[in-house]
Amino acid sequence: MSILNRAQCVFLVSLVLSTCSPTPAQNTDSNANTPDDDETILHEGKWIHSIQSGLIEEKFDDLDRMAEQYRRDKSRLPGGDWRLHVFYSALDAPQMSDQGTQDHLAHLEHWMQQRPSSLTARIALATSLSRWAWIARGNGYASTVTADGWRLFNERIKQSQTVLDAAAHMSPMCPQWYSEMMTVGLALNWDAARMKDIFDQGVQSEPGYFYLYRQYANYLLPKWDGHPGDASAFAKSSADSLSGNAGDTLYFQIATVLIRHGDDSFSIHEMNWDRIQHGYHALSTQYGTSRRTMNQLAFMAYKFKDAPVARQQFAMIGDKWSRGVWRNRQLFDRARDWSIAHDPSYR
């Protein structure tokens, strides 16, 4: 396996972590005050590269052992992301062409064939099929999707569901299975009762896997299957059920999705900005900061028009913006310039 240079590793881990998101974790693998510096990113980049290389080189035994370990020890990265979740994100590295995706899917299918009892292989395959489905559909409104786009979207999503259904009774179960099944449910417009059942099963399986809460909150947005107020009420009730720092941390995690993906159908003022900030600080105290979480708070400060908090975050971020948070550099620069312009000492 080739060794990436520093620049490649930094880019690789930033790309994967930008696409990834509470009860106190057990056996955390990072000190709460570990800084998200280039050495940390370089280390994580090599780890992510080893996962992707392991798939290409079809080291399926190694990949299964890694997933089993991360499910068992529930280890976290700086910023609080589950290592298990980032592991799956690394296995679904975006491909630049349909041929690249088909080659990628062939490795995943070969893994499933060679190791039919591997739940990890099935989840990874279903994840990539779902992403490929959304590529066919595109990110525009339904009215902009072509007939061929809808055909490919439905075909690939149903393939993903078939793979997941075949793994429904495997044991031990993986919390990411529930997350991916909720992705399928959103795509296929499942009714509220069916989605709630998958969410409840997932939380019962692994209460600390906060990605399940984020998935379900996204489903409750008015642009999907919810009504105004549903998603924010869910965020509050979920956080209240935990209370304290754990509850506020979960509230922050849910807010990162609602405020970024809510669009015009969701008013950010349904959310409690003070609680979001407290959740961020509780998360940072427990797991340290990451490029992604620092950018998330800066983004939300910009949306809430809190210039002092935004300036503080931008000062810590420097030039390390996160594409997964801002989507493009122009928005990042505009928000940073706005925060500076609203500094009384700037005049």
C-alpha cells in the first residue's frame, strides 16, 4: 500500500469527515483537549487511506475486524464522531464517474460474496447504492428530475433496501444499519409510523449513536414528511430526555442538520441558540474540537447573526474551512467578512 504525502492525507480526512455527526461515550480514543492540528489530521488521513486501500486490495477479513472493534469499543475521534461512522464513510468514498462507482460496487459485492455473514459488507454496499441513487436523481426539486433520473433513483434505492432487508436479522446488529435503512425510508417516502419504528429500534440498539437522531430530525423537516415545528420539537424532547451536558450535546448535533438542511421551510429561530452553544462547549470539553465542529458553530453563529461568536470561531478556524459545512468557499468568506465588519473595533 502506498503512503500518502502530508497534503494528500490532510485533504482525504477533511473530505471524509466533512461528510459525516449522546450519552457519554465509553473508552474514548482521544484526549478531550486534543487539538485538531495537521498532525492529528495526517494520522486520521492514513487511517482512512488504509480503509479505502483495504477495500481495493480486498482485505475483507481486516475490514470486518476493524468494524467489529469499533462497534464494540464505541471509540470516538476528536470532535465526537464515532470511529465506526467515519469507517463507513471512508468505505463510501465518492467516485468521479459511473465506471468508478461500478468498480467500487464490484469490490463491495465481492466482499459480500466471500463473507456472506459479514453485516459490515452489506451496510457498506447499501450505503454506496443509496448515494449512487441520489446522484442519478440530483439535488434539485422533484420537478427538475428527468424520467431517466427517477428510474435510476428508484432502481438503485430498492437495490439498497434489498441488501439491507437481507441483513435485518443478523447478529450482533450494527447501529449504522438503522441509519442506512432510514436513508432508504426517506427516499421511498415511508410513512411516519414506519420511520419512527426504525428510529426506535436503532436507539434501543445503541442509544449513543447520535446519527440516528440526526437522520430522524431531517425526516421531520417540512420539506420531507414533517410539519412546521416537528423537527425542533423532536430536538428539544430528545435532549430533555437526557438532560444536562449529554442532552445539550445531542441538541447541538441535531441542530447542525436542521440549520444546514432546513432551507426556507425551517426557521432557525425554532431552535435555542444558547443551548446550541452550550452543547458545543460540552462536546468540545469531552472530545476536543475538530475542523468540522468549529466550522459548524461558526456557520450557525452566522445564521443566528451572532457576530461575536462567529468572529471567535473564525479566528480559531483560520483558513481551515469545511466544505461539508459551507458547501463553497464563497459563503465561508462572506460569513467571515460579515463577522469582521460587525466588530466595533474594526471601524
